Amino acid sequence: MLQNELFNNVIRDLNTGYWELHVDPFKEIWSEKFYENLGFNKKELKSNIDYFLEHLIHKGDVDVFRDNFLNYRNNSINFKQHIKIKTKQGGYKLFRCATNDELPVNIKSEINLIFFFEVKLEPEQDISKDNFYYKETAQMTATGSWYVDFHKRKSYWDFETRRILEYPDDYIPSLKDSARYYAKDCRQQAADLFFNCAMAGTPFNTEIKMVTANKRVFWVRAIGKPVYNENKEIIGIRGVFQDIDDIKTKELRLEKSIDIIASQNSRLFNFAHIVSHNLRSHTSNLSLLVQLIEGIDDPQEKIGLIKEIKQISSSLNITIEHLNEIVAIHTNKDQEKKPIKFQDALNLVTSGIGQTIAVSQTKISADFSELEEINYIAAYLESVLLNLITNAIKYKHPDRNPVIEINTYIEDNKKYLKVSDNGRGIDMKLFKDKIFGMYKTFHYNKDAIGIGLFITKNQVESLNGSISVESEVDKGTTFIIEF
Amino acid sequence: MSHTIGLACIIDDDSMYVNLVKKIIETKNLCKNLMVFQNGKDALNYFEVILSNLDKSNIPEIIFLDLNMPVMDGWEFLENFTNIKNKLEKTITLYIVSSSINPVDIEKAKTINSVKDYLVKPVTIEDLEAIFLNETI
């Protein structure tokens, strides 16, 4: 009794119809759920096997089911089978039939039973088992498949390709305009892959950026291979697109942080080198001086040399100050960023060096209309502008007054500041790698120290930006900062 | 019989170092004349002029070359100098004197024929004496 109750509960919860097979009298009892699942009520159908075989079950399933049924009824041989049964609406539903012993749950019953588990399918799907698993796999792995038919000049997408590309279910892909499914910078790559596959039969398996119907750019793995006819001619390309945007985005982020770490590491190494080199040049002078003092007997001359120590000590102090400045950049980088107007920062800088600008008759023209302000550390932005402007004045062309053009702009969602001058320029062939190094100077100016650009680069990079330079001797120099 | 070196040459942008070496040379009377260039470019210009005149008395017997200098560094000077040296018809001994202890620099110096030795700053008075005396033999 208890068993029956459990059993009744189980099948009620399963939403499954079933037949009870009675030996005497020779009949089947169809459960209410069985009728319900097909949309009929009890009076509309005759509940016997002959009626079922003739009117309800799909023609293709009749023979196998009849054999299974009779074997089960007469010889108690259990069976499992997929069958399609006609519904009241006139369509067919797919059911998985199973008998007592074949059930996953252990149900003991006196009576032989056949269960009919409904297999739910999307309405447009062909009712077939394989298709069901294929669809599950496609959805779970976000992998859509497609086919390009060269003969009909058409491409076909499955539901999942439409889904990941965000097109409606009834969308018909265009072969002619297929370039637009790819991101602008990947169209050539896509064209090459498809062309090579179509002409030479070269299969492809690559990562590429595509564009959805909603203009969202995302990463897919695109795999394709040629399809041949009996004459070994290529008649199409079959393949899949898998949405790998999550993984690829993470990979790219990881790559970026590796780049940042590598650049920080190289800056640290550079810094250690600078510390060692710059301190050594002073200490070696000091040691040379001490030797000299020891080797001289004339007290008057000795005193004269001791004064040199003062000179070395002050140079050492200046070096230490420079090193401190650089260390400070890296400790300051956590300072709060605030929105700063470029014009405000520029005004502050130009008023600070008003005298220098006036004396050198420098003309500064600024245009910040494309990008008026930025979230940055104010002191850094001012320092960057100050360094670039004073450099432009310091290294002006001997034949003309300095003209400095400063402007901001946005390109590919990135923010830029550009500072160009008409100065004497830097020989890029000789100094490209050295421009931003410490104590590197390229001109004969007495006041060239070689610290400004080194600090500028450190400030920009400490906030994850970058600085680049273009220059031509006698024409001028342009610095571009990417924030 | 030894003779004193007539002309030595320092190519270095560190004026403090140059002054000190000058002082040592004067005090110890290591050579008669000393010329100083602040970077490789200045020195190279000088040698190019010498080459067109071929006035042997103005060719230094010893060169002390720094590596880290503005405008033209020691390496670039060496690249150009090797060509000139062969045409000068006079033995010139060249020492690199640098505060760089970077093994890459030291190894690189060894591969250049015209470099006699690599001295790491600070040089000692004894070093300088030994070099000048050695040259006089």
C-alpha cells in the first residue's frame, strides 16, 4: 500500500502518463495524464492497443512498438523506445516509453506498466533525438554552426549562430555582405580565411572579432572546413562559431597586466642601474680626490682641494634629490585623481613660467575642444605640460621663435594629449631609445640636465598611460601622451 | 730610455672627474699636454680635422674614453674612431674609463680591437701612473 502511494506520488510529480496492463480481463487502462498530455479527454479515444496502433502512434513507430508491446504483455520482456504520438491538435509529440524495470527509480508493482515520458522540443525543431542533443550541446557551449553553399550562393545559420550574433530567429544571413559580421580590423583576416578555404581547401581554426546585430564586438573561435562533392570539388564551407568573449577578454586583460608588470620591472631595473651609476660617479670622484689630497705635500694646495669636496657633495645631493623625485612618483600614484580641465592646468603652467615665455617670444596655441578635462593627478598633468613646454623653449630652433601647439583628442575610445613644437628636433635614428632615459641630453645646452622627460615618462606610466615621440631635425618635435 | 707622453686625451662629460685627473697628471708630471672633449662628437670632429691635415704632433698617444655621455656616447665614438685610427699612421692606445659595472658593457668592450683595457671608475693614481709609464717604454 505504502509502495503504491509512493509510486502514485512519483508519477504525479513526473507529469507522466502511463498504461496499466491487465491480464484478466485482457485490457489496458490509460492514466488521466496520458490523455492530458495528448490533449484528448477519455471519451474521445478507445483505450486499447489496436486503436492506438491504428490511430495514434506515428506510422514509422508502429512495427517496433507492436513487437515490444506484445513481448512485454505475453513474455514480460521489458523495453525502452522513443515513439511519436498524435495529439488532438494534429501534430506529433515525442515520448520516451519505458516499462517498470527500465525505470530509473525502483518501482515495484503487481501490474505491468508502460510509462510515456514526454520529450519536450522547441516547436520549429524536427522531432528527432539527435537534434535534441545537438541543440543542448550547442547552447551549453555557445557554439553555433553554419554552412556556406557555393552552388546556391547562400549561407545558412543554425539557431545558436543567430543567438550569439544577436539576430532574430527568422533572420536570413547575407553572403554578399558577410564582411559586416566581422569587426572592421578583422575583415581582411576573415576574407583571407574563407578565400583560402574555398579555393585551396585550407581548413581554418582561429580567434576573430565579430559584430552582433546590436553592433557589439565580441571574440569568437571560428572553425571551418571545405565540403566536397563526389567529384572532389569544393561546394561549400561548413563550420562553427564559438562565443569565447569571456575567455578572450580575460586573456587579453592578463596579457595587459603582464605587459604592465614587464614595463614596471624594466623601469625598476633601469632605476637600480641609474642609482648605481649616478652614485658611483660621485663616489669615484670623491675617492680620486682623497687620493690626490693624500699625495700632495703642500698644505696650501691641500686646502684648495678640500674645497672640491664641497662641490662633489652638492652634486651628490642633487642626484639624490632627482632619485627621490622618481621614487616619489611611484608612491604618489595612489593619490586621488580628480577631474582637471586641461585649460586650467595649462594656465597654471604658463603663468608660472610667464617670464621665460615672454623673453623667448614663445607662442602657445591650445585646443582642448575635443577633450576638455580628464581624471588625473593634477600635479602630474601640470608637471607633464611644464616639462614639455620648457623643453620646447629650451631646445628652440636658433632661426625662429618657438611655436607650441597643444591639443587633446579621442581616438578608439582612448584619450590623447599632443604637444608639438617647431624646435630643432631630435635625431630619431641616433636617440630613439634614449630620449626618455635619465641624464640623456642630446644638445649642447648648458642647462640640459636630462631629467625632465625621464620624470614625465615615469609619471605617465605610473598611471598606466604611455608617451611616444616623433621628431625631425630642424623641423620640430611632437610628443603624444595616451592616458 | 723612457720619454714622457707628449699628448693625452680625455673624452668625458664629468667635469669634476676631468679636473681631478688633470690635477693628478700635473702633479705627477705624467704627460706634457692634455686635451679634453666633453662628448664623443666633439672628439670625433677633432680627429676628422686631424685626418685631413695629418699633423702627427696633434695626435694623442693615449685616449681615456667615457661611455655615458650626451650627444654621442663612447660606443658610437668607437664605431667611427676605428676607421679613422687606421689612417692616422700612429699608435693610439685607448682605454675605456667608465663607472658602469654592467657586465654587458665590459664584455662588449673586449670585442673591440682598438680598446686596450676597460677601467672601472674610480681609477687610482697608481693606475694612471702605471698606464703612462707603460706607454713610455
